[in-house]
Amino acid sequence: MASPPATTSSSSITRRFDALREQSRRALVCYVTAGHPDVDRSLETLHALEEGGADIIELGVPFSDPIADGPVIQASSQQALERGMTYDGVLAIIEKAKLHVPVVLFSYLNPILAAGPDALMRAAEAGASGILVTDIPVGADPAREKWLGNSPLAFIRLVAPTTPRDRMAEIARHGSGFVYLISRLGVTGVQETTATSLPESIRRLRSATTLPICVGFGISTPEHARSVGKLADGVVVGSALVRAAEIGPEDVLKLTRSLREALDG
């Protein structure tokens, strides 16, 4: 597997983290599902996230079997699929949104493969800066990993809290942009508290890589964001924002602002 080359699109993520580091700020990474609740409101949601202070937006590619996701994101993905959302439709949303913050495609492997060998290049041309594939662990498919790693997109890798330090280092070495640390075992979804083991997981990952560390899974409130932001370089919020998007862009804007204020505070 080759390490990803420096490219115009993927380096926008690095520039964002560099700017945040200079300001002693933490990244707010916001996940929503493309095409949810519908295309028009999906665009409004993206603009609300940017206006509210998101540093990076993870845009979920709807998939029929999102096994790593909890009920909120599963339902949003199913709703988007029922309304006809496709991989090309996701790229059209990115292109139309014309966002000024980096966009990371958040997907399972099948939709990317089904989109064809030029899927990653087309994503970069549409305006995406990175890609995160949930179901391709390091070493599972070297040919596909090389394809992902050598594309114009930053290849964001996932690390589980149970991952040994040596394995953490290997995962990070074959990724770029930042490392997504899963805060707890299980699927995505709103949680009342963060895992007590999280500080130790961050410490081990910090010793294994120089890439920025963003923590996700279960972070849903400003209090969570403030607490985790004291330890990590960024926080990822998904299910709470997807739930807000179901109501409307005003709720997305309000929640995003509250998360931004908590991180900056």
C-alpha cells in the first residue's frame, strides 16, 4: 500500500487543521447524509453547517446496509435512497453547494466500487477533499487501499478504541488528513456520556501518529464536544445533526453554533 500523495483537494484538510492549530482551536467535524430529508433540504443543511461553524463536513453516501450506523443514520440513508439518491447525486450536491470548508465523503466500499474506476477522481472534481470508507480495514484489500490512497482525496482511516498501539501506527501510516478515533464499541448514535476509556485511547493514538485526531461515535451535545475537545484535535458529530436535519436547517444551524461555541469556549 502506498501513502497518499499531496494533492490540491486533500491538502485543504491539512490547511484547515494547520489554521486551527495556530489559533489553538479544535475542529468541528459534522456528519449528515446526502439527500436527507430531500435534495433541496440537504443543500440547506450543508449551508447551515458551514454558517454555524463546521470546519469539515462529512457527507454520507446512502447505502442499503449501513451496518456501522445506528437507527438515526440508518433511517436517513434509507429515506435518501427511497428518494432516488445515488453516488452521482451526492457529487451533484457537493458541486451545487459550493462550500468553503472541506467535504469528506463518508461511505461503505460498495457504493464507491459501483460508481466505477473514476469515482474518486470525479469526487475530487466535484469539490470533495477526502474520503472515509468504513468497511475496509488496513490490509484487508491492498489493491483497493492503494486505489483509495493514491487518489486526489485524503484517505481518512478509522481506529477502534481496542486497537493495539502498533496497529494504530500502521493504520495512520496508510491514511492522510486526520485519523477518526471511534470513541466506543458499537454503532453510531446519540449517547448520554462518553467512554471512560477515551483519554487512554487518545493517548495511545497520539503516541502512534502525528496526524490530527478526531473523535466520533456518540458525541451529541455541546458538553460532550467541550469535554472531548480538551483531549483531541477535533470532534465528529453525526446522529444529533441528522436528527436536527429531519426537523429543518434552523435546528441544524442552532445545534452547530452551540457545538462551535462549546469547542471554542
